[in-house]
Amino acid sequence: MKRASARAALIAALLITIASACLGFSTGASADGTTPATPLPPSKVKVTRDVTYLTDGDLSLTLDIYQPDQPGDGRPGIVLIHGGAWGTGKSADVAAQARLLAREGWVAFSVNYRLADADHHPWPDELTDVQRAARWVGAHAIQYGVDPQKIGALGLSAGGHLAVLLAEVGTTVDATGARIDDPNPPVTIRAVAAWSPPTRLAGLISPAEGGDPVDCEGDQKCAQFWRLPLVEHFLGCRPEQCSARYTQASPVSRATADTAPVWFSNSTNEITGMPQAKALDQALATAGVTHQLQVEQGTQHADEYESKIWNDMTPWLATQLGVAAPPPVSFSGSNILLSPVVVISVVVGLALLLVLLAVALRDDDGAL
């Protein structure tokens, strides 16, 4: 009798343990105590690649669309802008961020735009391409379940630079003030987020006599990176040769009371020196722009610190776009998808244990 009772107690304890674990899975509790979103499996994100948003003579530019595969409308739409120091990169570089946005019920439009190199200096073509992509998103918003009044942007590094300029310049005129010739009407950008955006381009140029860029002082990672002539390739000249162009391309110089709300982030010792972030913070404050700067300690740049800022950025964007904040996402690796296989396995396991418990209890009754 004692042996049967002990066996029953052991099985009961196992049942309690497994039930508790299942409850943990169902609530999405993570190791760090946060409650992560229950992410949709990749199959629940519909991806449409290489959609043409601009055809102009020999020029053809595309974007990729990431959306929840369940029908819906009134969703926010985010123009997603990759980085690459204005000279490299492609829309697929921000696929991870696009999928996260789609899993949260938003629609992401990851944009390809013209790039600069040693022979081709497209300014302001890169910004104009992003502006025209935003206009395309506005014109096709309903088709993809997006509310055309809830369009924002997210840019990483050089893409963050373009995102902030998009907030400042809008989509009616280009960076030079010339009206944009595009078949799609202008669209209002409601809010943007930028990770590690360059904001004061002259501050990233090494002096003609040599040395580190002024905004990289004391930041070796920043200095090593911007010793390369990346800005010069982008704008086609040095500051002393075309100071007006540097002013035109620098977000710190473009902030006005009409600038859309801006959320941006920077690390203390990274590629984009902290003086750049502080200068933009001051410029936006002076212009009376709704904004928030989040500073992370360390040397991580842009998507390298994604896990630290994602759950702060998205509620802010949601507020500015007028939608409910998505639940926080866990980046701890402890999220377990409740796939049918997992659910069925748990149910079958519990059923078997219940049968064993019933047998054990019957044995106890027989032994009394």
C-alpha cells in the first residue's frame, strides 16, 4: 500500500510540474521576467519581393513588402530603410526587422534606393528615392491593409540619416526644394525612428591636414570608420568645397516645427559618434519637435543593439501613429512557439500521465 501511494504521489507531482511548465509556455513568460509577444511562425508573414515602386527611363527601383498573412485593414505602414554608409546595402538587409514588424501586425516596406560610390554621387537622389517610395506606399496603402494616415519610417545607420531627413523634408519637395515629379501624391509621414543616424555630416570628415573627424574625438571606432571617404563619395566633395551641400544633407540643419516626431538611438562609443546624437537632440528640441533619444552604453551600432531598444521604440511609434502598442518581444531565446506539434505533444503527454495516475489510484484502492 505504501509503495502504491508513493507511486501515486510521484505521478501527481509530475503532473503538477508539467502543468506549471505548460502554463509558463502559454503565458509567454521569459527568463528576464518580461512578457514577450507570442511570435507568429515565419509562415504567418507574407513576403512579396521586388515590387516596382519607381520606373523612370532606364531606372527601376523595387521594395519588399512584409505583412501579416491574415486579412486586415487600418494597419500602420513602415517604410524601412537599410544602411550601408550610402554606398552599399539592399532591402533584404533589414528583413529581420521587417519580419518583426509584420509579426506585430504592422506592414513593412523595405526599400531599395540608388547608392553612392567613388564615381557616382547621387545626392539628393537617395533621399528622393525614399520619398518616392513613401508616396508609393501611401498610394497603395489600402491594397496592403495599411491606413494611409498611419505611415512612418524606420532607418538604420545611413538609412536612419535618410529617415530623419524624410521626417524633416516630407514628400512634396526634394532636399533642394524642387517639387518631386511623381505619379503618386505626397503622403504625410507621421513618425520616424532611426538607429545610429549620422546627423552632422561635416563632423564626420577628417581635417584636410589629417587627424580624426571632430565628432569622433575620443571614439576610436568612430574615427577608424569615418577616415574612409564615405561622406565625400556620398556628396561628391569636401565641406570646404561645398559647404551648402553639407548643410542641406545634415538633419541637424533641417529641423523645423513641421518635422514629424523622431525617435532615435545611439551607443556611447560607436561608429556614429555621440556628438552627432547630441547635436540632433538639441536641434529637435530647439525646433520644438516631439522626439526621444535613447542612449545605450558600449560600442554597438544600429541593429547590433536591436534587442535593447526594440521594446522601447515600438510603443513610442505606436503612440505617434495612433495604434495600440504591440506586446513586448523577447530576444532572450526563451520564446517557444506554440506550434500544433508542441500543443499535441503536451496534450498526449498529459493524457498518458492521467491514465497512469488513475491506474495508480486504483491500485491504492485495491490494497486498502
